Amino acid sequence: MNICMFTNTYLPHVGGVAKSVSCFEEDLRKLGHRVLIVAPTFLDNQAGSPEDPQVLRVPAIQNFNGSDFSVRIPIPFIIDEKIDEFAPDIIHSHHPFLLGDAAMRVAYRRNLPLVFTHHTLYEEYTHYVSSQSPVMKRFVIKMTTAYANMCTQVVAPSKSVADLIKQRGVKTPVAEIPTGVDFEAFATGQGVRFRKRFRIPENARLIGHLGRLAPEKNLEYLAKAVRAYLEKDPDAWFLVVGDGPDRERIEKKFARRGLDKRLVMAGKQTGQELIDAYSAMDLFVFASKTETQGMVVAEAMAAATPVIALDASGVREVVKDGINGRLLSVNAPQKAFSGVIAEFFADEGRDWAENARQTAEKLDRRNCAGLLSDMYAQIQKTPMVKKPANLDDIFGHWDELLKSVRIEWEMLSSKINAVAKTLQPWD
């Protein structure tokens, strides 16, 4: 069948949603489907590689300094025409706003099934646009729930997310389908090679973390916990893979205690280098409370690297306490997290590695793509039963909701700079 996916973030940007869309796109094609991606053209890649005919690029207006946080991206006639030429059977939206808004309109006007993957707990990311406004959080939850209820099918990447959105009022059928990992690829890691590249001693006890270095990842907590362990173990090192606004804070935190020589900030890694990084780690640590699925956790396990994490959404489905790692309460003090690291290196968790691999095998991306393909087949002939007699009715209601969010953003945007100046560095 022909599947048209709409996403606000896509390659060459590296992130959870972009990776998920890219993986499913590739695997669905291997299953015989045709896939068209509708994604933004970002300023930093306009002069990049030649355009992929299977990716339809539209102008991006993702500018957090303006008032366009939830303003839909209009679909020019030529893009509308190309979508008709593709003749989609399914419209699959990966966001509830911007291009997600366009996906909804494309589906409704063509009477096509609309699928929505709830990748993100959007209310946990409002600090990027409104300084953690409780009002904005409520608006975002309301908007996302309303969008989900306008769809034919919702996909949740984990049971935690499925349960949460149902509690919030999502009535549309919800299927639990994680993104999955390339199990075979992560078995090819060359950890020794990676350690040599970054001059990490071969016998070092290497604690690792991978992800975007941003406030929502709870990195202050994680950095303090790992730092406390490094202060007690002179043979322990900390490898951080990724980049983001909190990078400098992490570096300063370890430098203050004279531990900067045992902190390796490897930056963004992709392809085989990323796989090698996981393989180089003895232990993967993760403290985020805002995940919808544990993608990096599953990747670490596919590389036979045990995990210590907090018991949060998306993670608890992957980490089984005492079996393939440790799962601590989200309220566990940093001292407890540091103590569990010590227990692992005292040989109490050495049998976790094989169990971790077995867990990851169940999350192989090919299996997950098969689940998505089966779901498409079930709804392919399902009409947009929620379609009203007058499309202006539902579009008008939706536009009013978006307008209310935009007004809230305009009222709060002037506060951003002032709030930023009051931010205190980590101790």
C-alpha cells in the first residue's frame, strides 16, 4: 500500500522521532510498501545532498523566538498535487501540530484513514517556548488529546504512554508499537576500537550515557550520581555521547571535582561509531523521566550493555529490575543511584549482559515494522468515520484551539529572556 508520513523532524537531524520515522520508512519499504515522507527543509541542510524523490520537503517555520509554535504549515498547491500523484492509502502523522495539522487536513479532504504516533510527552518540553507555564502545559495536553481523537488510529510507543493518553481522554483505538532496534547491527560493536579512539584505558570501568544533553533528560541528577561514584573509584570513567545545551554544565560539574580527565564528551556519533560506543560501555545509565519509549536503553541492551535507570514511562517496559539491569524509583536519591552503580561493579550484576541481549532481541525493528504493517492492513479500508458533514466545522474548532495556544505563547514569550537570566548553574 501507499503510506504518506508527515513529520516535523527528519534526517539529517538526529533525534528520537527522526530515527523512528527513518527506521519504519526503511523497513516498510522492505515489506513491499511505498512510503512518501513529508518533512521540513531546514536551513542547515538546504545545500546538502541531492533531494530524495521519496521525501517531499516543505518550508520549515520552527522558530522558537517567534509566535509560530503551533501555527500550521500551509501546503502549497504543488505539494498537494504531488500527494495526489502518490495516491496514498494511509496518512500517518508523527506530530499533532505544524505538519501534523497539514496531515489531518490532507486525510480529511481525501477521506483517508489518519494514523497518529504519540512520540512525545509534549507538555514536558514547554520550557523551550513558555518557561514551563502550567497554562501552556494544559493547552498542549488538550491539543494533543483533541488531535488524537480526530484520528482513525493512534500508535503509542509503549504501554506507559498508551495508559496515560487513555487516562487523558483519548477515545480513538490505541496500538502499542515501539520503534525497535537493529538487533543484528548492535552485535557488531567494536568497543576496544572506540576506547582507543578516545584514549579510554582498556581496563577502565566505563559508565556510559547517550542522548540529547538537555534539561528534560534529568542530567543534573545523573551527572551528580555518576560523579559521586567516580570520586570513590579511581578506575571509573564516564562516557557521554550526544550534544545539547547542557554539555558545558556537565563538563564544569566534573571539572570542579578534578574529574574532567575521566570524563569523555564524545559528541554526536552515528552509524558504526554509535554502535561501537555502546559496546565500549560496561554500564549504561539513564535518568530521564520524560521518555515515551526507551530507544537508547534498548540499543544499549542490544549491545549487551546492562542498564541502570529510573522507573519512568517508556523505560520500565524495557528494564527489568535485577534481570537485565536495575530500575530505581523516580524519587530515588542520587546517593542510591550511585550505590547501585557500585553494586554492579562489585560483580552483582555481571549476569545482566546476556539477559539484556535477550530483551533487545524481542524489540527487533523488523518485528515492530511488521506490527505496523499489520495495523495498516486492518484500517486501510476504514473511512474517516469522524468526518462531519461540513469540514469547516471541525477545521474551525481545531483552528480555534490552535489560536488559543498561540495567544498563550504570545503572552508568555516576553518572559523568556528574563527567566533565562535567573537560571542557576548546577553545583
